[in-house]
Amino acid sequence: MICLPRSPGWSPYKVFPLSCAVQNYAWGKVGLDSEVAKLVVGGDTSAVIEADKHYAELWMGAHPKGDALIKDNRIAQRTLGQWIADYPACLGSKVKDTFQGQLPFLFKVLSVNTALSIQAHPNRELAGRLHAQFPEHYPDNNHKPEMAVALTHFEGLCGFRPVEEIIGFLKSVPEFHALVGNEAAEELLSSIGEEGRTSLALKKCFTRMMNCEKKVFVDQLNMLVKRVTEEAAAGKDTSGSNSELLLRLHSQYPGDIGCFSIYFLNRMVLEPGDAMFLGANEPHAYLNGDCIECMACSDNTVRAGLTPKFIDVNTLCEMLNYSPAPASAKIFPSIQDPSDPFVYLYDPPVPDFTVMRIQVPASVRQYTVAPVDCAGILLVIEGEATGTSAAALSDITLSRGTVLFISANESVSLHVTSPSGMTMYRACSLL
């Protein structure tokens, strides 16, 4: 038999399991309260979860700060990033050419115990300028659109509230009004109904607050916390001051200007499967709960509060999208895939990523994860199955916490063994 030489960039292994990086940030949930920790131990029964350690993020991808390890000893490459560099054809031709041979997204699970900073991410043009001027704060020149899909009851802040709601808080929360000032508050009130004027007035109000002297806003915040605490103790209704969230954030970040942002930004409450898309310049913060997150590969974040990290107030106030809209408008819908009734697509208006929720019902025992013309990462949230693929060379056991890399144009056939079906999430780039 004559063995023909294989072309460079060819590998017989195109579907394989990953062992993914865990980030132990202080805002993460602790021990097995964390969905991240539960998934880690589900995917690797030998993993040790420490009861007092924070398990904040699971990184599924090839980011240099958390490159996934390949869990197949027949594969010489140790990490996913090394493997993609050696076999870029696995990405699919469109993704390989569009994103210069790089996996264009980072897939994550987040388990949030205390609030993350109020932040926004620049568009590509601004990211390039910020990286050139301040590389120590903005480490790359890429944009960073993100999508969060709730795994449990999930709370966040996203986008500016309708103007009527902000004006309502300016009237009912005098401490908030004191930071914004009479002039800016009057401009906002008189701008209602005129979109261009409203955006400018909103920018002025937010900028005034963010530029307050520290002593002024700390004094006002302490007065506000004291007032709502006393009113609540006296049995008064303090919901007009958004008191429950205010007191929670103040307990986590005392004296932080971000505590006042709750009067500007929509409070989002997501249930499992609900999503929000965070495009360029959209102010947002995650407050509590567990979610899937997918993002473009970037570390560019402009922060506004609820953080001990660097706050770039001027850049933030200039860049934000000052378009008020209700919380309901910030929910990003999923669409049932016309070719597969068990797949729901979250397809944002960016090329870098699409997320799929795959919900296999209990009645289905055989299911095929369909091929797409781009590489993807599959995460099992619930259920068990045995997977076979011509590109895997041996059966793969899938259970809660399993993470698979699936090369472009490869499928995986599942024999579902769990009695209640399966829930999986898949990230890819559908150009």
C-alpha cells in the first residue's frame, strides 16, 4: 500500500473535549454555590472545589490568558490555541480568512455574587485610538461586543432608562438631584419628545454626576443610605428610591459613585434562556446570577463605577450611547432554527459570534449536532449522552460540564442516555 503524504494543516482529530480555564475573581460565587464550580466538577470528577474559593468565570476558547487544554492524549498539541495555529483550516475558510486564522470569540460561564463594574466597550475605531494612546489600560485594538444568556435568575443593568423614569428619580431622590444639578435636570425635563435634545441633555446629566467631587457624592450617598434605611425601619415605602438595590450595592461598594447609576440605567431581570446583547458604547453591569457569555476576543473595558479599578470618566462620558429605552427593549430575542426545532439562535448584529441553545426533549434519544461552516464550542448544561463522530475517532461521553471543540463542517451524533433530555449551548461564528 502506498501512503500518500498528507497536506500540511490536515489533522484526523477534528472533534475533541477541552479542559477549560477557571478565573477566581473576588466577585464570583463561592464553592459549589457557583455554576462555574458545578460545571467544572461535572466535566472532571477528579476536580477539587474549595468551599471558600470564588469561582467566577469559566473560559472556553483560545484566549492567551486562559487557553483551553485539549483532553485527548492522542493529540500532540497541548492547548486549543496551539492546535488552531497548526490547523487553521479547522475554523472554516470564511472565519479563517476574516479573522486572520484566529478563533474570533471567547465563550464563558459567569457566576456573579457581587456586582461587576459599570462599564462599556468601545467600537473598533475608538478601541484603536485608546490602544494607541493608553496601551496600559486598553491592551488591544479590537471591539468587544458581548451577549449574556441567563442560566439561572440573573440581574443586571443595561442601557439608559426611559427619560420619564430618570426624571421620576430626580424628583423623588433629592440626593441624586443634587449631583446632577438644577440646570441639567431642567434641560432633561424640557427635552422630552425631542430625541436629539434628549440625548444631549441625558449626556449632560450623566457627565455632571460622574464628574462630581468625591466628597460631594460620598456625602450625598451617605445621606441617601441613612434616609432610606430610616424610612424602611419606620415602615415607609422606599421603592421610589430603588432602595433595595441601592443598599445592596452600597454594602458591596461603599462610597462608590456607581451606586447612583441605578437611577440612570435599566434594571434587567432575566430568567433562564433570556438574553441581552451589549453592543459598543452600551453602559451595563452584571449584578447577580449565573449566565453564559459570548464575546469578541478583546480585553477593552471602559469603567464607570462599582470597581476599585481604573475609571476613565472622560472617555466613558464621551462614548456612551445616550438613547433611552425601556428594559424590555434590551432583551435580545432567540429565534427557532427553521432547520432544527430543538435549536434556538441568538444571532447578534456582529460577525464575531452567534450563540445557540440546544434543547433536546426527553422523548428524543438520537440527536445530531449539525455541521456548520465554522468551528464551534459546545457546552453541556444538563443531561448525558454518548457522542460519535467520524472526526473524533472514538466515542465521547457527554455529561454536565463537558466542553467539546467541533471543527467546521463536522457533526456529532448523540445517543441521549439521560431520562430528562439535554440542554446545551454552542458558540460559533456564522458569517
